[in-house]
Amino acid sequence: MFTAHLINDPFDDPGVYIDLRHRREALLFDLGDIHNLPARKILKIRSIFVSHTHIDHFIGFDHFLRICLGRDQHVSLFGPPGFIAHVGSKLGAYTWNLVKNYTNDFVLHVTELHKRHKVIQRYHCQTAFTPETISEKEYYAGTALDRDDLTVNAAILDHGTPSLAYSLEEKQHINIMKNALNDLMLPVGPWLGELKKSIFRGDPDQTPIKIPRVKTNEKPFFTTLPLGMLKERIIKITPGMKLSYVADVIYSEDNAAKIIELAKSSDVMFIEAPFLHRDAERAQKKYHLTARQAGELARQAGAKHLVVFHFSPKYRGQELQLREEAMTAFNE
């Protein structure tokens, strides 16, 4: 189960924060100004998906780096062609002569996505962020991240420069039925997280699940029950949620087809809507969408809920018009 929200006002830098409740971690779509996020939320982020490196989508890298330095955590970043050079330039702008003395090793795992392949480099804080090539040309077919609980897919769009749109999809949604838990006199606790992980992994039904029963002053007492029995008695599995994120793209037949395919049947679709349609010519010159085009794309993708953002500052005071134009096209 995840929740998602825009980081900033729709007239300010784009970005969506996704809280993965069952994992106690977070994902981030785009890395613009993130000062509105408290440090505790930034430190939960384990994967960042950048659309492109225009300043309003990437200026937050420095703030993120500063918050995470000295922490023992690994963070994955994904971006379009040229992304690794941009990350390397950011890291190369600072002097790192003292980081070898850090106790913890903050690590960046950077993946650059191309049409048919991906390039991966790793940067360790304790080695002064010297690039370490993991893969120079690994096969890639659209899935940026594939875990036991979720996948993130990407599409390369045209914004005058390659710009990535993303979709995040839970593989399944696992609910704990609390009444059934009480009937079996089983406790609530971290073991339920391990139970969910076991289901996500597809472990066999006979897999023993360790459950704490009574705690003494010395050691906790555990019992075990088979995974299959717990799935049958206390678990309800439903289809996972899907979220899509589309920022900075010119309207064209090719881009529209890619967006509709990527965002198909999204529960929530975040999509830019910088211009009113009366200014469609200007939007085209700026390689952006209009609010009407955003609403039409969300409708054609079959999205259930639409969230528009990235409004042009020229429309300050006209936010309602942008939203109404998008929603009218979405609901037709």
C-alpha cells in the first residue's frame, strides 16, 4: 500500500513523494526543490526517478546529498540518456578529501535509461564518489525497477531533450484481516511485515512463519505456522495500485501513444498541465502540454483519478481555469 502527494504547489518545481507503508521507505519522482520535505521523509527515500535534468527537475540533488551524507544507506537514481554525466558533474563540483574518515558509507547507484539498454555506475562516499562502472550496456526493455512487491516502468518522451515518464505498480495488495488475527489470538507486530515479504517472494505454502507469542525478561518465545494456512486465514490479496507520472513533454502522436500505454488503467495519474489550450501554439514551442491535452491523455489511458501540476507562472490567479479545462477533457 502506498500514498502519493505533490511535494510543492502546482506552480512550483514538480515532484511526487510516494510513501511505501509496508516497507517503511519512500520513492521520489523528480528531484526539483525538495525543501518542503522534512529530513525524516528525505531519509526514507531509497529510489529516485528523474524525468530529465532541467534545473526545476534536478536542483534538489544537492539538498538530498547534504541530508544523506554520513548516513549508512544506499539510494538508486534513474534518469534519461546523459544522466550519469550530469550526476558525475554534480558530485565533481565538491571537494571530498575528508569523507574517507566517515564511519558510514553513503552509496549512490545510478542508472541511465536508453531505448534498448541501460548504463549503471556506482558512487561510494568513502571513495570520494569516484565512479565505479557496474554495467556499460545492459539490456533494457522498459522496466526500470523490478522488485518482489512492485515494478516501475519508464517511457522515453520528447521534450526537446529525452524526458522520462514513469508508472509505479504494486504486484499485489496484501491486507491483514484483523478480526481473523484476533480469532487466532495472533499478535500485531513486525512479523506481519515478514509474512508479506514471504508472499511477495512467492514462497511455497509450507514455508514456516515465525510468530512471537510471549515475551519474558530473557528471550521472546516463538511459534511457527505454515505460510499457506496464514494466507488462507488472515490474508486478503487484491490487485495492486498503479500510479503514473508524466512531466515535461510536447504533444505529438508518438508521445501520446507512449503515455497512454504507460499510464493505462492508472489509479492515479499525475500529469503536467502548464498551459491553457488557448495558448496551445505557445505550449508547442515550449515543448509542453496544455491542460486540455493532459485531461484527454488521462481519459484515453483509462485513469481513475487525475492530478494536474507544473502550471506556468503566467497563469497565477487562474489555477481554477487550468484545473477545470483538464477535468472537463478528462470527464468527457
